[in-house]
Amino acid sequence: MENFNKIESEILNKIKDIKDRSSYESIKTEIFGKKGVITELFKKIGSLDQDQRKDYASNLNSLKTKVTEILDKKLETFDQSEINKKLKNEKIDVTLPGRNYFSGKIHPVSQVIDEVTSIFSEIGFSVEEGPDVENEYYNFSALNTPDNHPARDMHDTFYLDHSKDLLLRTHTSPVQIRTMLKSKPPFKIIAPGRTYRHDSDQTHSPMFHQLEGLHIDKNINMGHLKGCLYYFVKKFFEVEKVKIRFRPSHFPFTEPSAEVDIGYKIEDGKIKIGEGDKWLEILGCGMVHPNVLKNVKVNPKQYQGYAFGVGIDRLAMLKYGINDLRAFFESDIRWLEFYGFDPLDVPTNYRGLSR
Amino acid sequence: MITSLSWLKNHLETKLNLNQVAERLTEIGLEVESIKSSDSNLDNFIICKILKAQKHPNADKLKLCDVDIGSGTLVKVVCGAQNARDGLFAVYAPPGAVIPKNNMKLKIAKIRGIESHGMLCSGYELGESSDKEGIIELNKKEKNIGEKYFKNTGEKTMDIAITPNRPDCLGVRGIARDLASTGIGRLKKQPPIKIDQKFKNPIKVSIKKEKGQGCGVFGSVYIKNVQNKESPDWLKKRIISLGLKPVSAIVDATNYVMFDLNRPLHAYDADKIDQEIIVRNSKKGESFKALDNKKYTLENNMCAISDRSGILGLGGIIGGTRSGTELSTKNILLESAYFFPPSTRKTSKILNIDTDAKYRFERGIDPDSVKLGLELGMCMILDMCGGEPSKFSIVGKLKDERKKIDLEPEKFSKVAGFTITSAEIKKILMSLGCSLKMSGKKIKVLPPTWRPDIKEDVDLIEELTRIKGYDKVPLINPEKENVKDTLNFRQKLFHFTQRSVASKGYTEAVTWSFTDSKTNILFSELKNEIKLSNPISTDLDVLRSSLYSNLIIGVKKNIHRNFEDLMLFEIGPVFKGSKPGEQSTMIGAMKTGKYSRKNWIEKERNFDVFDIKNDALRTLNEIGIDSSKITVSNKSKKWYHPGRSGLLSLGSASGPELAYFGEIHPSIIKKLDLKTDNILGFEIFLDNIPESRKKIRESKPQFTVSDYQKVVRDFAFVIDEKYSSGEIINLVKKIDKELIKNVKIFDVYQGENITSGKKSIAFSVILEPKDKTLSEKDIDEVSKKIISIVQETTGATLRS
């Protein structure tokens, strides 16, 4: 019977001599090679008696396991020290700037359109659109604003022909007409888009954006209008409480008509929406005039409802503290990057409208 | 419309103060836009005393005065007036004050070598008299020194925005009536007028019966032996508070009545009228000089007030200088008429005249106010200028166009959302001037003559809601129910593409829908540009036919600010015609400059065509169009570099155009004087993106993976340069569509060792077997096939 203890201590002594990867290999061959110590011992198993064989094999196997483990560990220390050596030479200055990249931005007007759409989507509005070029009928007459009516003076119009029939829409309200003509009530739509007026100064630009809203059904009254706009203003400005004032006004296509003011104050040079004792006009609205409904073949005795129009650029200015309207359209990369939004920052109800 | 509390109180008994009145006005739809002190400049003028007036040492006609301006302050003022003398009380204007007559702002100035601190004023300079000789001499006492010269300038005025439906509130009385109806006070009755009018109006008036006659009623009174003069202080101050200039008692009186009652009047110098007044349609070419000192040449059918010699004025718009009143006028004809809104508006639009009278007539004057206007105007003139009035002559008659309106009280709550009692309805409507009659449950309402805007029941409902207060409208929370998708396919596509392009590093710009025709034409294939009849400026004169023209203008501006590496895009409409709907939605994107500039980590590199192609292609992929369905061809547009641009189309090269990409044509860059030679762009035609009938999840095949090894083999050919890489890839792919998964070009070379007119092209072919592991033999077979087909089809030779 072999003296496994002795063999083991001999092997361990050999292993101690391992200095590098090549001595590791040669010593490993001495132990596990074709003629290695342990290989030889395994060869003997067949020649042993039945009663000795079991103990022998068991001792040999545990010796093999132990030696293998020790050898593996040895190898690991070599790997480790080689890696460590390599790492020493691989130090770089990570504070150096990386490769160039360009990050794009979404224009505040687009962002606000997405925000507003998300809000109205929650309360059942869908989006409609209309053409930028309109004719006189859709922009004025169908909206109960006949020719030679002084209300037209409020809209300085761009014309495309000298007969003044083709024009750039002065508001998004013609979308009301187009929507109602192509379908049957009820209607519950918003229509964001470009609008144009012949006006240019610090607070007016010849092009701006509006959002039209229209809700027509059998039992819609001014209370619904009020509720809808309260909901909108609160959600849009992301405030708990909001001070709103409905003030009688006049639009030819609504009766009664109202303008909506929102309370604000200036704090540390910044505008704070929803509180304070100053008022700011943000939108116009009213109950759709029966004449408008008649023009689109909707029976005003059966159906009624409200419409509103709000300036999108103005909303963006108020919410994001932008002062100059004209800068919106000047393509100054400094302005666009400063006020623009990350393309992944999609306004949604569940993640919040804005970060 | 400007008014003050004291003026309102002429018509309204109320205990409210100015701020309370203003608040109430805004609540009922008469929005007070601002409250101002009427003229703080006038507060500058103070009563002073000349202590000593000596001769100016360097000028014979000037005096150097020591002036006491109160609170112990003495100033030195140089004065040219003969009457400046010791002990005189006068009016002093300090540096900073603006002289009313000529709007000159005073400064401390050296006059003949001596500093003058302000000036002593003449009545002429203060706009109070025509007397230019000498300074004002005041009869004051020592204690008055330092007081303001103009009294009551402290009264504040309100500027009220009057919506176009409310002509009645273009007069103070109308505003007072609205206020009274809210219950804050009582509308005063107009005092009855009793004046002896003994003789007949000697000037005959006739309204010619013609088609389109713009005048309905012409009332007039002749007043003889008047003595026109300056208006008294109280009237001048009211006129000034309206932002008008006091002219004379007669003119100021007509203006006062216009603003008091919304009743325009006009006064003629009766001695300058040639025999009679004929109200008639004008004839093309007739002309007259109007009170704004401009000569107007008329078209046919404008409402002309004329006499036997020609045009005197335009009815309801403006009078003429020929018959204008002056201080020397002795006899006047005072006109109070009704002109129809459409004709007034049309004429003033054509001639581009805007006057206070026109503003009122085009909105609708109370047709019943003709006589009242004559009475009040006449009384004021008699009070101030004396004279004897004729009997009124009122020519013409208007049909009462008002209709009785049926109002059902339930309809009110159906619209307003809250209820109101019949008693309240009656009280409010009557206080607004309506006449009412009950008829069962309905109320029959006849609106007053001064409210042309009240035509049907909703108009009455608005009145009631407005006077009750919009705060009474309940707040009904919106229902959170969706019947329809918020966005349709095109709208979703719009929003998705917008963010897809931005995520590739492009910054979104929003630019005008109009642009400079000179730039637009470079990017347009339209035969006729779409011109605006009235552009806001000459460089924004056409509707854009491409997004590129405004983008490149934007790029240029940024480059000029030294932002030379940039990526901009816009999504929006471009226009193909001038009719509604002749527009399409596009994306235009531009990049310019270098991808990397002066960088430690990588070589400097310009943006190039393959950057822009990738951006376009990846965007199309992201919006759902698989690369396998996109054909790249070298078709291009005139605004691209012909050799460095291409088209991405759907299916074949002749399929629907999805996008163009490439370098902007060098001649455009030169023409626009851009400080770069490297601008690239892509345009996506969003309207050409097909709407898939199936959701992505529905159109995807079953997920399968091959368990067999994929194999890659490389090939290199020398081939005629006319063959594009795309053609070679397609050729190879077609050889075994099942097996060949991909063909990737990894080298293209022309130059040394390659015959001119030819190029070397090297590519990897990726083979992915589905049913077995490929043997060497299988691979050889495919390789041979590839080589022979490429050689046969293109005449290429295999490169060793």
C-alpha cells in the first residue's frame, strides 16, 4: 500500500518550486503528464486486490483533487500578477474629453404642443388639422364674421390674391368649420397649428401658433367650458391651485364669449403663475354661435357647445420664462439649445408633462 | 375709449371709487386696460414769481430773471418776453417739461452765454391761446407760488377696450348705463332742453335717392351770430384727456358730444356752403381737401356731403377744409346724421381714412340719437358762443329694423349652466334699455335702438350672464373618456419623426412659412412662386416651396456668429399652390462644418454625404420602413451637388420618393455667400410614407434562429467604374436569397495599379444556412456561382 501522505508532501514540495508559468507547466507534467506521479498511481488501480482497491482509489482521488486545486490557485496568481503588471502600463487620463457628438433639441413650440395634446387626450379630445392657406369663407364668413364687419380689423390678414379670397389663416378656428362639415356631431377636438397676422413688433410676430378647441354635444353649457379650461390650465402649469378669471368679451363666432385671465405675480424677477393679484390674458373662448352651427349643417336647437383658442407660443413663454416672441423663429442655435428640449423628453401623463 | 370717474358721474350716481368702477367694468366685459393720470407732464408747470428781471448782459432783447418757484428755490431763467418784469406772477416750466404746443422737451441751455434753468411760458406755448406776445400774467398771491398751474390734471382716466359689438359704449353714457345695470348706481336722466328756435333752417338739405345711398337721416340746425372762441378750461381738459387737441368751442363741443353720447356731429361754416346741402353718391374722380389736410380723390358711390360747388366732406368719415369752422366763423350749420355702417366702412377702407366718427358709424350709431345730438350740441355751442338757433331740419327716415326676440328662461340655464329668476331677467334687461312683454313662459324682448348687436336669444343670454357675472357659471369637471384615438397615423408619424431626427443630433428650428423669393427659387421646382399680396417685408414675400430656404438662411446667420459646426432641422408645411390644401408636410435637415474639429482623439473630419445618408436612412428605419424596402439611387434635385446626392425611394428607384440627401450645390453656397463649402441636407416626404395596414407585431414573421454556423467569404473584383456598389450588392444578393443573408462592401479603390475607368471593390458575403451545416463543397459552389455571375453580368475580373 502506498504512503499517500508521503507522496502528497513530495508533490507539495515540488509545487513550492514553481516560480513561473514554464516551471508550472513542467511540474504539472511531472504530476499529471503521461508518466506523471499521479498518472502512474492511477495506472496501478487495476492490479490491486478487490479489498484494497476501494481505499486506494478514494485516497488517490482526494490527493488528485487537492493537488489540482493547489495548482489552479498557483495558476490564478500568475494570471493575476500578469494582469496587474499590464494594468500598471494601461493608465490613461480619463479627464480628457471624449469623442465629439451632437445632441439635438426639440423646439419649445413643439414641446408645448405635445404637452397640451397630452392633457386634452386625457379628457377625450382628438387632434384635427387644417390647411395654412384658407379662403375667406372658412376663415371669416362661416365663422359669423361677414365682410365689412369691424371684427375683421382685429385680424390683420395676409392675402394671396388681390380679390382677397385666398389668405393665410388668421386663427385656427377654420378647423372647426372643416371638422364639422366633414362629419356628424358630437365633436370633441383640438387643433394646433400655425397662424398668421400682418403684425410685427416685440410681442407680435407675423406667424405664431394657436390651439383651437371645440366640444359640441347635446348638453354642453358654459360650466363645461369652465371646467375644461380650469383642468387644462392647472395641468399645463403643473400647479395645485390656480387663479382664473372669466371675463366677458366678444368674438363673432361665440356667444356668450369670454376671455380668460390667469393670476400671476413676479417673484425674484420671475413670473409665478397661478397666484398673485395681477392678471394675464391667456385665451379666448365662448359658446359656439348658432349661426356657426347653421353654417355647418348642425342643428343649433339640438346641439350646442363651446370653443376656445389659445396662443401656444404665449403658453411656452409663460411656462418656460421666455421673453421675446420673435426669438422663437430666428433659428439662433444658442437660443434653440438653451430653451430646447431633449428629444427623449416626451411629455406624457404618466411620466409627467415636464421634468 | 377713454373716460374718467367725474365724466362717468355726469351720467351715473354711484358711491364707488375709481378702482371699484374699473373692476366692475372689467367684470362686465368692458375691460379696463389701464388707468393713468391724465397728463403728468402738465403737473410740471407751476406758478412762480419774477423777483427781478434785468437786461441780459449779452443781448438787448433778452432778460435775465430771478424766479421764485416756491419752497425757497430761486432759479435763473432767460426770457425774451417784453412783459417780464419785477414782481410779476407767471407760469414756470422746469427742465424736463414738455411744451404742449410744440412737444419740445426743455433742457438746461446756455442762451448767449448764460444758463437758463427752464422757461417762462406764453399762453400760446401752453396751447391755451393764440397770443404769442409775452408771457402769461397771473393775478396770484405769494402763497400760490409753487402750486401747479393746471388744476385737476390729477384726475385719472381709464382706457377701456370696447369690443366691436358694443358701439353704445363708445360714449360715456353707454358705459354708465352698463354700470347702472349691475346695480352699483343709478343712470341719471338727460335734462330736458328748452330753447327758442324761431326761424326755419335757411340751408336746404336733401338726400338723393340712389342705389347704395350711405346716408339714412340728415338732421341739422343753423345757428347764426355765434362768436367762436377757445373752449373753457373744463372742456379743454376733457378734450385733452381723450388724447385730442382742443381746437375751438364749436369743434370741441362736437367732439365732446361724440364721446359723451356716442353721437358724432359735424359743424360747417354755413357761410361757406354754396346754397344747399345735397347728400349723394360721389362720382369717380371728384376730390376734396379734408380736415386732415390731405386731398382725397373719390371713387364712384361714396357717401358725399356736397353743395352746389362740389364735395364738402365724406359722410360719417371726415369733413372738408372748404366749409370748416374757424374762430372768425359767424354762422354755422350743425349736422347730426345717420350713415350706414357698411358704406362707411367700405369708403374708409378704400381711402384708408381712420377717424373717431368713422370708427363709430361703422359699428353702428343709435339711429334715434339724431335729435338728441342736435340738442346737446346746440346747447353747448349757445352756452359758449351765443347765437340764435333755427328749427331743426331732419331729412330722411330709417326703418326700425329691430325684431322682438323670444326668450325662454330655461334656455338661459341650458347655455349658462345656472338659473336666473324671471324677475332678475326683467330687471337686467330693462336697465339695459330693452322693452319687455310677457307671453306665457316666454318673454318678448325688444332691444334698444343703441344695441345693434342684440339680434337673437343667445345675445340676450350673454347680456344676462355678463351682468350677473361670469363667476356665477358653475365649474363642471371634464369627463375622462376617450371615444377616438387622440392622433391619427399621419399625426403620430409627425411627432415620431420629429423626435427621431432630433435624436440624431439635429436641433429643431421653427421658421416662417414664408421666405425670401430670391432664396426660395434656388430650392423650388414650381413654375409660379406663391406670392403674398401684402408681405410683411420684401424678404418674406413668398410662401416657401422648400424647408431649405429658411434653414439655409438660419445656417448662414449661425455661421456668421462663428457657430460653424451645426445641425438644424425643421418639420412643417411647404406649399405647392395658393389654394387651401396645396401643401405637404416635409422634414428638412441640414448639417454643416466638421464632424470633429481640432480634437486630440480623432482626426478632423468634415461632415460628408454618408453622414447625411445615414441620418436619413436611420430615420426612415425608425419610422418603420425596413432598409430592404428602400432603394438608393443617384437621382437628385437641382439644389444638390449632382455627383454627391441621391434618392431613397420605396421599392424600386422609380417607387414613391421617401427622401433626398446630399451636398448642397456649390453654386448655391457661393450665391448665398456662405462662409463654408460644406453644407449637407436631407429632405423627407412625410406624405409619401405609407400607412401600414398591420401593426408591426402582426406583420412580423415567426421568430426562428438557425442552429447552424454562419460563414463569411470575402471577394474582390476589378470592375468597370460605372457599376454602383448598390447594383453589385443587389446582384450578389439575388444569387441565393435563402442562403445569402448580407453583402457588405469593405473596400473600394481607384488609382495606382487599377486601370483607369475601373475600380477595385471588395465585399464580404455572409451565408446563413437554415437546415444544415455548410460543407466546404457547399461553400465553394456558392462562391463559384458568385464569381461567375458577377463576371458574366459586369465583365469584372476577380482580383487575386
